[in-house]
Amino acid sequence: MKQFHPIGGVSARFSRNKAELGIPGTVLAEGETAQVGDIAVKAYPAYDTGFYPRTAGGLGYVVTVDGERIYFAGGTHFYPEMAQIESDVALYPMYAETDVQQVIQVLPTKVMIPIHTSGPEVKDFVVQFAKLPTKIKFVALDAGPYNP
């Protein structure tokens, strides 16, 4: 089985380079929260059962600004505990249609924006998912320039 580096590896790299980056920062672990002025951030797990297990330390975040909750799911697939992640807007990866169909059954959000995909298929996803029995509104963002 492939070996994964826990989130502590990211934390250590950030700590070593903090002065060079010139920005203050905090590395959160799953379940932890941080407050910066009026902005709150809470870390949630981001994982899948194939490539990145929960023990790999991947995270998604709910950022709360002016009472609005924005869920950035990160690189994840559906897991049942998503039913407890409340948000007003969710940015969710469109890796597989079946995954998104499961998520919209449990994720308490008002708006979903597809991420981790680009091109015309984003609008196709939005049209297709808007037909599903859900109260979630789907919004497609226009793709920006690709500059690797």
C-alpha cells in the first residue's frame, strides 16, 4: 500500500518557511477552528476510499464571513458525515457524477459550485444536476486562463 505523509509534514514545512513567506498562518488539523478578526475557519476531513484515506490528513474548510458559510471541500469524495457540514455555498469537486448525486442527498447547503473540473463540461454538469430532486442551486463559474 502507498505510504502517505500526514498533515504534520505540511505543518513542519510551513513552520520552517514562515519567515520567508512573510505571512502569519496557522495549520489546522481536522476539527480545529481558527478566528481571524470576523472570519472563522473550521477544518473538516477531505478524503476518498481509493487514493487518499482519511489518515492522509486531507482537509476541507468552512469559512464563515458575515454569517455566510462557504464550504471548500478540497480533494474529497462523498462520505456520510458530510451531512453535518452546514454551509450556504459549497465548492465541491466534480470527480464523478455518482459521487455528486450522493453528496446532494445529504449536504446541507443552498448553492453548489463545481470545482476540480474545467471547460464546457462544467455547464453540462450544472444543467444535469439542476434536474435532480434537490433544493440545491447549482452554479457554474466561467473558467479562467490556464497558466501552469
